[in-house]
Amino acid sequence: MIVDKCKSKLLSTKNVSKNFGGVLAVDNVSIEVHENKITGLIGPNGAGKTTLFNLITGLTKPSSGEFFLLGKKYSPFKIHKVVEKGIARTFQNIRLFNNMSVLENVMVGRHVKTNFFSMGVFSSLFRITTYNNCENKQKEICIRILEKVGLLEKKDLMSSNLSYGDQRRLEIARALACEPKILALDEPAAGMNPTEKIKLKKLVKELLFEKVTILIIEHDVKLMSDLCDHIYVMDRGKIISSGKPTDIKNDKKVIKAYLGSTSK
């Protein structure tokens, strides 16, 4: 059966660039993210991966280029607007609310799916039935998400008391609470030990069954080869290669970017 790539394409960038004081961090980059697939972005340090990620998710404004989501042009200039459009992300440096419990952190992620203000000030202040029912429903959803990522038994712990690997999983849970069409993971395996990486890989693969499309940056090339359906390789702000993991692994341009030479 022939798949219509246009119909399966959720996100794309077209000729996107970003200048920082004369330095071209992202240079005319075009990528595509397809539905229910894991798309990876790799490259050596300083390649421009994180900058491109920040452009897509609204953390940084582009200098030029176009962005398309669900076949429509969108402007990722504010991160909360991007989340409302259907893209939720995690960060390379963990950004949890340490003074909140595990469950409360995930509840924060539900704010884009709730509309307490529409109930009026009276309802919010006095927590009448409508408000309570809505809050309880959101809590049930968050509990199911925690169960999915393996943190249900730790829901009442302070997030600061979690292990490093569990904090990473909690960030993913909070992003999932937004019910994203695309989950953008910024180096989710950074700092993890081998056992934690195995659990992460299992979780990411399971998310595909939930119809969550994933865009991921990661330095661990082996992990990316095991996870991704399609990989883009960046170097010095440009895409130098793209394709299946097996194709990328044998690309001389990729080997040169990582090792500095194609010769032994």
C-alpha cells in the first residue's frame, strides 16, 4: 500500500534560519515530522540542533523561514501558543517545580486543556460542584499518565526527591498532560545510566501506540538508531544528511562531522 506522505506530515519547516549577532546558528533548514513516527535530530556539539528545536517550539524567534503544522502555516513566536497548537516539549536541563508533588507537576501541564476561568470567579473562589468535578476529572487523567510512565506510586512525593531518571520521566509526563500531537524531547537520556536508558527507550516506543508523534534530540547515537524511523543530521547549522538510521550510520559526511575525518 502506498502511503500519502502529505497526509501523514504533521510538522514541517521550510528554509528556516536563525542569526545570533551575525552568527548563523541555523542555516536554511527544512525538515518534516510524520504522524506516529519517531523523528530524530542529531549532530556534534554546536551543530544548531537545540536552536532549531527552540525555533520549532516557540522559545526562540526565527530570523527567516516558514513553519507548518497539520498542513497550515503557523508562527511559533510564543511557547504557550505552540503548546495550544499541539506541540509539547521537555528540556535538556530539567525544569520541574521542586516545591510541588509529582502529581501537582503533571496537573500544571493540564492547564492548556482546562478552562477554569470560563466558570467565573464565583465558581473558582467557592469551589462549587462544577469546578470540583472538572478538577477531579483532570486529576484522574494525570493519574493515568503517571501510571503510563511508571510514576504512579510516587505521585505524592515532592519532585525534588525523585531520582534523576524519574525526574526525566516526570517531565515527559507533564508534557503528555497537554495531550500533544507532537512530543518534542530535548536530550531525554542526558545523564541517565544504562538501566534508565532502557526504561526510557521502552517508554518512548510505547507512546507510539498512544498515537503520539515524537521529535527527539539526543547525543546517544545508538539510542537514536534503535528508536528513530527517520534521522536528520545537523552540522554547522545545516542539514548534512537525512534518512533511515542504517543510511545515516554509513554516510561519510556524518562520520566526518562526528570524527573529523572519514579515514582511520
